[in-house]
Amino acid sequence: MRLKTPTRVGSPPEDVAGPEETCPLRAVCSVVQDMLLLKYGVQMDEADFVSKAKVRCDPSARSLPERLAEALNEEPALRVKDVGHERLLQVQLRIVAVSTFAELRGFVRRWPGTACAVTSVAVGASGRKAHLVAAYRESYGSQRALVGRTWMKSTGQPGQLHTFSEDDFNGAVVLDPVIVRVLKYESEPNRMLDLHIPPVSLEYECTHKHQATEVDFATSVCSVLADVAPRPGDSCPGDAAARGSAFISDVMSRHL
């Protein structure tokens, strides 16, 4: 009589992926990879990142961008091999939760062509199912739509680009990776050596300076708009219009 082989105790099995299911971990990987390349000019080993992310992130949390990103920041520190397998990159993720489509579009415009946000989008006729995509540019056909990269869960291969609008948007997180340490293993003394952290690129710094300028300008606009609004003490309605004309003249002198 043959005895039934007992089930081996271990990690819970992964869900069997359908042919249309996308891989949320690879969407995160795409964002981290693109931002590392933009910010530091370095690349990580994507297979190493995905395998370590799979251990850290419970399957139930993988459909939620913020919970997925937070799981990657938990201790022990996330260390990923670089693409040449010569160094270990210890990475911490700065997470910015994005709740509106307009805000997400602003980040995408800041880094056009660079995947910067893990985005939850509704798919299917009912819109009940959500996929995670790596948002990286505006649609060529409409500024009211954004485009994200996808990966097939069953094969790990790149899937079709996914175009989505405000109606499909469920939420997103912008990920800004910070290299905290760079390590290299030396077999002879059998120890890990700390190497210099690569400098932040000028390209990345320029985008933040531009953002600061935009914030200052937006603040001044709000202040002036409050000032040009009609006041109870105005002698005539034309006073507010005069202040508005002065503001427009000042803006034109700065930017033309």
C-alpha cells in the first residue's frame, strides 16, 4: 500500500497567474530602476530585486501601491545587487502618496519618459479589478491620459503599454530611491567594504530646482489673486481690475 507523501511545510504557494494578469513587483522594479538611473546613473539587477521584493511583500498587499512600497522599506534594510554583480546597493525609498490624477500627471511631466510612480488603475468592463502599472509619460493622443508599463505575471515578460485616464485612476505612489550605502564583498579578508555613494546627477537636481521655482511662482500667484479680488473698501470695481492688469504685466516681463 502506497502512503501519501506529506505536504512540505514552507512558504504559501503563489496564486496561479492568468494569461492577462500583470506583475505588481515588476512595476515597482521598473520605477526604482528608472529613478536610480536618472538620479545616480546606476542600475540594479532586476531579477535580484524582484526575488527579494517577493519575500518581503505579502501577496495580499501587492495590489496596494503604498503598502507594497512600505513593505520594501521594512527592516532588514533592502540590499540589491548592481547590474554587474560587483556591488550591493542599500536602498531606502522615499514615498509620496498621490491621490489625484492631476497630481500624478504633474510628477510624470517633471520626469517625462522616466517611470516614477507605481499606479493602481481599474481594468476590465466592470472596473472592479485593479492592476499596478509603472506610469512614465503622457499619452501621445491626449494630455488627459497617461501611459504605464506592464509585465505579465505568468512569464515576467513586458506586456502591452497601458493607457489610462482619470476615470481609471485608483491611486499611486511616487518612489524616490535613496542609496544609503554601497557595499562590496572582499573574499580575502572575508568582510564587506563600504564604498563611496555615487553623487546625485545634475539632471535630477535640475528637476527639483525647477519644482521649487514652480512652487514659489504658484504661491505668488495665489497671493496676488487674493489681492486682486474686489475688496469692501474699493472705491470702484475697476480697482481690482487694475491690480490684475499690473500682475499680468509683471508676469509677462519675467517670462517673455
